[in-house]
Amino acid sequence: MDRYRPGYHFTAPRGWLNDPNGLIQWQGRYHMFYQHNPHEARWGHIHWGHAASDDLVHWVDLPIALAPEPGAPRDDGCWSGCAVNDHGVPTVVYTEVRGGVQLPCVATGSADLLTWHKHPRNPVITAPPAGVQVTGFRDHCVWREGENWCQIIGSGIVNQGGACFLYRGRNLLEWEYLGPLCAGSVYDGDEMWECPDLFALGDRHILVLSPIPLGRAVYLAGRYEAHRFLPEARGDIDGCRDFYAPQSFVDERGRRLMVGWLREARDDSAQLAAGWSGAMSLPRLIVPRDDGRVGMEPAPDVAVLRGPRYARAALDVPPAAWFILDDLHSDMLEIAASLDPGAAERAGIAVRASPDRQEATVIAYEREAGRLVIDRRCAGSGASDSPTIALPLAPGETLDLRIFVDRSIIEVFANGYVCLSARVYPVRDDSDGVALFAEGGTARLLSFEAWRMPDVMQRL
Ligand code: FRU
């Protein structure tokens, strides 16, 4: 078995996986579709893979839902989209690519969501808005507004920036163009907004985007009024490019949950040799916060995975050698820790660490810069850059971390609103340790718990 293959994050049974698509809870069961090449572990010939779960944690892979037309050239396929309940009929709105042209399409599912039929009237929108030179026209977010459906399609305007186009339909087949929901400017540096996702959160709306060439997921917070979205602030969904193209949905309990694609950070040749590529993030719970930030936490459902518990009493972490947690060894863990950086300039937790500290992935808080870092310089054989995200701790505020380690996946949630995910590929067999460290002053560990996590992914 490939030592980098995650055990509790979803991966396709074989081949390539990218964006999550069509997230929906249908008659109690969670369904997740995904961009998938079943033939090999590289992007191309894109299908919609399908998985289902009763608890958001244990997933069963199901037969492929959508496939490119037989004989279609390699670059064609069924690209990203979403799922809705159309008066009792499970329906997906997605992009088909024919001869390089991106076309909005619809498919309907059987009651068990196992069989899908592309609608004979596809494509349901035949061209991008007239008179606009677009950089792309794909990816869909569909919602109900009174009697009507509304959808936005990801795009960009040549020499201007990213854009989302808004459409309205009395049904999912006939759409009227209402205008741009929102468009960026040259100053943002975006050429195209992939995978737009618009939803209400508290008293505002959030527009999640995956801009090209930025390559990581961001959000705009603002007002959605009179069919326009007026951004007031921009923030990060995740600080790292290894988390991309997220999609969210509301489950039957009314919770807004988000899943993103954790792309690989190792060579194409290593992915091909492994025979699989790409994983899904853990489901994130999205909540409004009083301070105006978008709250993001691991869905509480993930706690069912917790195995044997390990705990440490509070202790000072002086700026000396790493404090290695001798009896905690695993490449699959959840860690919940609270740390007061105190006088330390840099403090945090190393995971996937070898006993001699030569190999390790270091999760560090840098006080001066007010940011969180996943330091991958000595993490192993994959990417060695170190993604960062702003985390300005107020005086006296503690660093509250939830860290998920799943072989090649590191997902960090901090203080209820900051997320940083990274892929790592340690090469040493003994890189399964955990250590605490501080530099430039003493930090204080206030609490530390960890749980071993099981391998729950179904394998063929
Ligand atoms: C984002 C994306 C989407 C597109 C899909 C193709 O990763 O490029 O814009 O629909 O992937 O697989």
C-alpha cells in the first residue's frame, strides 16, 4: 500500500480526483460527487465519481454518475457543478466541455441517485453573455429564489478580472441572463473565478471563489441585493494552494458544510506511479461570527473517528531542544492543543517528526508577523515551500489548534476561523513523532489532547 494514501480523508478508489461536486444530503444520506479520471492518476477525460455516507465520515464509493460522451476527445468531459432537489427530482447542473467549449448542462438522477440521465435539451445555456470576452464559462452554484431558480457561473472578463454571471430560470432548463453578479478588477490579479459558491451567512452573503492564477480559495463578504453582490471584505478560506475548489451545502439539520479538494504536492510522475491522486478535505462547518469573520471548524461529526486518547498536563516549553512526546507515535492523528506563545517568537507543534528531528512538518505560530505557518522545509520529498496565513492574536489571546494528520495530509484549524492545509511526503519510516517547541522565549502549553485515528477508507 502507498504510505501516503490517507486513511480517513476521502480518496477515489483509483485514478485522479479533483473538485467536490454536487454535495447534497438526500433522504438522510450524504452524497458527494467528484471530478474524476478513473483511467489514470492525471487530470483528463473527466467523469463525475460518486460516494455516499450516512455520517459524513465513512464513505462508500458508488458507480460513476456522469461520463464524457464515448469517443469524445481527451480534454472533454463533465466538469464541476452542483446538485439540487428539483421538486423531488435529484438534478445536477454542471459544465460539459465539447471541442474546448464550456457549456452549462443538466442531468437528472434516479430516486436512489445511482443512475443519471443527461437532459436531451443540453446545453441549457448555449453561449456566454453576448458582447463579453470571457476567459472561461464554467462551474455552477444554483439556489431557489421564490418561484425561480437562480444560478451563477464562474468566469472572467479579458483584460479586466474574475467575474460571476447571474441567471434566473422558472425551471432548470430555461435561463435568462440577469447580468454580472460581481466582477473583479485588474488590480486583484484574477483572470478567472472558478467554482463560485454564494450563500447567506448571518446578516451578510459570502461569495467563495477559486481564482486563477492565485490557485487557492478565498471569499468575498458583502451584500447580495437587487441581483448584484457588493463585496465589503476579502478573506482566505485556506492559506494554502493544496486546498482548492471548495463547495458548500446545507444539510438536513440546517448546517452549512464545506468540502475542498486537497491536491497533491508531489511530482506528476509520483502520482501516476501511485495510481491515485487527490483527496477531499474533512467537512468544515461554516458559521457566522460576531467579529465579522467567517467561522470555520471541523464538522463535529469527525469526532466519531477518535480512537485511544492521549493527554498532557499544562507545561512550560522553554526555547531549548524540542520537547518530544515520547509515547505519541502515529501518522494518523487528531491533536487539540491550546498554547500561549508568551515570550516566544516562534512556537508550535511538529508532526510527522523523526526522533532525530531531521525530518518533520512544523506547525508554527510567528508572533511578530502574526501568522501561522506550516513549515515544510524538512517535511520530506514533496513541496518544500511553507504556506502561511494571517492569525493576529490579541494580547493574552491563546492559540487554539486542531490539527489533523492523515499520512500525507496536514489540516490545521486555528481559533475558529483560520484554516491551513498542506500535503507532505515524509520519506523516513520513523517520521511519526510529535514534538512541542519554542524559539526566542518560553511558551506555555495550556492543554494537549490527541487521538489516534483509524483507517476507514474502503479499498478495492
Ligand atoms: C477547478 C476546475 C473547475 C473545472 C474543473 C475541471 O479545479 O478547473 O473550474 O470545472 O476543475 O476538472
